[in-house]
Amino acid sequence: MRLRFNRRARPPDPAADHRGDPTPDPGPSTAGPDHAGHALRAPSKLHAFNRYEIKYLVATTKVPALRRELAGRLAPDSHGGDDGYGVWSVYYDTTDLRFYWEKIEGLRFRRKLRVRHYGDRSTVDDDTTVYVEIKQRVNRVTQKRRVALPYRLARRLCDERVAVEHDLAQGAFVEEVLELVAGLDLRPVAMTGYQREAFVGQDADLGLRVTLDHRIRGRDRDFHLGADAENRLIVPAGLSVVEIKANERVPYWLTDLAARAELQVVRVSKYCQSVEAFGRAPRSVFHVQDDDPAAGLAAATPTRSEA
């Protein structure tokens, strides 16, 4: 059953509400736990991304044809190999799921904190490089800022709430993460994992990125990235998620391709999908249901690594 919610999340910092301005002035920091972390900081020049994003659902039977068309126009991600790569993320939230509700209610300024690993999760140990990321939405623009750390330091920062060693240029970002986890009492809430194929634009399409995410799974416990724990599908096996990310505009040929392929635009969040799949919140109107008609069109993506 799909439910609509009247609950209102805490309001975002008004300084963040500047329509059409992807990087509003940070303004002074607002004291108090209710507003901790809601004063925007200028994104670091290192590992900072500002993009527009569009998401689609696609039946996996249509993925091979879609893949061929994308490969004819875009270059494969150099890190992907023939089978793409695994993406594993641990998401942090408050006890009352503040970040979840901000997404569900579509706040103009919202954010989430995660620790992410790219590759085979079975190889993750204390020295594995992971990324501590803040992904935030400012009106229609998605901003992602991150810092690369050994996994032991990422856990020390996010779980133990202790300042860690970092490059001078990354200091403000590390402080912001610490302010978030301590000020809002964040803790791990959900984990997601999937196999990703990525394509990047060249020449006239420079800055364009298209990803195909298959076998989207999750769990609600055992949040160590390298844990030998069971994951379960949180999106039906017959569906994949296509994400288009562009710096300024999506090229016409790509919107035309999406129309011809009859891709369904969705406001899906893998984090929210995981929260709802494990009963942490009622299933919202944005939840991809197990009985979605498109889910019956295909079986799981054939023969792709799920490391």
C-alpha cells in the first residue's frame, strides 16, 4: 500500500534557498543541535561535483539495447572494466530519520551522509580507501563533496565522532562531517549495494555521465562494509535504475533515446528504498513496489559480477 505523509521535517536553513544558484552564500553557522550542519559551506575544489540528475526505471530486458546505444555515443568509465564495478554505501541518519523525511517531503535543501566503497566488498579492510561523502540537494542542483580516507579513519570520524588526520585543503569538510555526526547524533541506518556500469561524455557531451545500476540490494544491520552479511533485493530483480548526470543540460539525443526506450522517470532514492524495504518507515508514494508491472517484464540482469 502506498501512503502519503503529512509529517513535516525540520525546516532547512533559509540561507540555502536561492533558486537557480547552485552554490549559495554559506552565511553564518546556526548554533544548536536542531540546525547543526545546515549552514552551507563552500564546496572544496577537491572531489566536489555540482550536477543535475534525472533517474529512470528500466526493465532489464531493455538494458542490452540501451547499453549498445550509450556505448555508441559515450566512453565507458575507465574504472569499470567489462562488468562494471560494485558500489557499496553505508548511510547515516538520526534516530527519527531526519534525512529520510527531508527527501520524502522534497525539501529544497536537503543532505545525507554516507561512507562509500567502490569495488569488491570482500576485500575491504582497515586500510582500504573509502569515501566519506555529503550529498546534498540545493533546489534542482545536486552537490556531492567527499574526502578519501582509509576505512579505519572513516569509521573513527563517522562512528566514533573523532577528528582524524587529513590534508589541509580537506580540513573544512572533515570538520563539517564531524559537526553533522556529533550535532545531529547520526548513526548507521541502512546499507545499499549494486553493480554499476558507467559511461562518460566526450567533446560536446563533456561533463555528461550515465550510469546503469543493477541488482540493487541492501541490509539494515551489520554495517561494516566488508562484513560477510546477507543482503536482499530492495528493487525488483527485473528492474535497473538509469541515472543521467549533467553539468548544465542533457543533450537532445539522450532525451530522445529515453523517450524511444520508454524509460519511466522516477524520484527513487536507494537510501529511502532500503529504509522502507526493511520496515523502518511506511512505504511512500515513491517506493518501487515488488508488484510494479514493469518488474515482471524481465529476470535479473544476466551474468554480471556482484562482488
